[in-house]
Amino acid sequence: MTNVMIQKMRACAKIPAYATDGSAAVDLCAAIEEEITLAPGERRLIPTGIAISIPKGTVAILSARSGLSYKKGIAAANGIGVIDSDYRGEIFFSSVNLSNEPYTVTPGERICQMMLMPVFAMNFTEVASLDETLRGAGGFGSTGNI
């Protein structure tokens, strides 16, 4: 297990914890004093009230909670959130309401999930051509019917 330093940025912030031994991610909670209502199609930054020191060579990934996304249409506005290892500010969840109904975020509600992943730094070398593969340049849908 990797040790991650965490700082509460708001008094109402909750320190994340794994729900089970097999959990890949921790839930982050909305560090808000009052409810926030997201209208259909609305995007909003939801504060989590925490800042973390991410170990070099890793990245923290934020994603929507599957149940909240499926049942209520609350998703990550940018697909996933990427938190670089040198960022030390408060973590916010960039949310979007994809449903046709308003959704109200309540104080302390589990709003997104965060996981730590390794990062492989890339060194780019320009070449005249790339090695050949069976797939080649076949793009979207090239390996199936759709």
C-alpha cells in the first residue's frame, strides 16, 4: 500500500477510505455546507475539501461513481479527471448532469471516486516510419463489424 499525505482544505471534508479490501478506488465526498442542485446538462465543480501529495511516478484519476452515473446521470464532465503528482491544491470533481431531471448534491455525499495509477513517462524519438503490424493504420471499427 502506498502512503499518501492528505490535507483537509475545508472543515467539512471527509478523509477517504476504501470500502472493502478489494476496492480499486476510494470515494470522495462533496465538501459543501449547503445543497447544490445541478440542472439537466449543467456542469459544476464540486469541492472535495482535500488536497493530497501524490507520489512521483503516479497519477490520481477521478471518475464518476458507477451507481450515481447509471441511476442519476451524474458523470465526470471531462470523462476522467487527471491529478498530476505536482498538484497540491484542493481536488474538485468536474461534474455534469446528463439526465433530464435536476439532481441535488447533499453535503458529505459520495460524489466521485479516486484511484492511484502508475505513470510511464514518454521519451519521443522522431522516425521516418513505424514498424508494421497486422492491424496497421486500421482505426475506428476496423477490428469488428462496428
